[in-house]
Amino acid sequence: MRELVELITRGLVDEPDQVRVYEVQSEKGLVYQISVAPSDVGKVIGKGGRIVKSMRTVVSAASLQDNRRVSIEIL
């Protein structure tokens, strides 16, 4: 799952070598924290948050197979 988040994020940004995805276990489930270059933050969030919302939808759908709750945060 982490690889999926990283692959999607790297495809969106201008500086893919600065993409970092951290996996954090919380009481509500698994959280993927994404860190990108400051100039790429807007590209990952998208206009009105559309891109990150789409990423959350894809990851949530993929996590249904594992019966886990997964979320994404942009650092």
C-alpha cells in the first residue's frame, strides 16, 4: 500500500526524489504521511483538495481487501 501512495505521489510532482512517505499506526488505523518539496505541495493537494481526495479514495478502496482503515496526510 505504501508503494502505491509513493508511486501516485511521484507521478504528480516535479521533484520526485524529494517524495517521502511515512507509515504511522494510530488508534484509528494506518496513516500515510506524505512529505514533498515545498514547491510541489500544491500539486499534491490540487485545486480545492481534489487530488488528495482522489488519492484517499483510491487508497481506501485498495485497503478494503485488508479490512483496515487507511488515511493520508500531507506534511
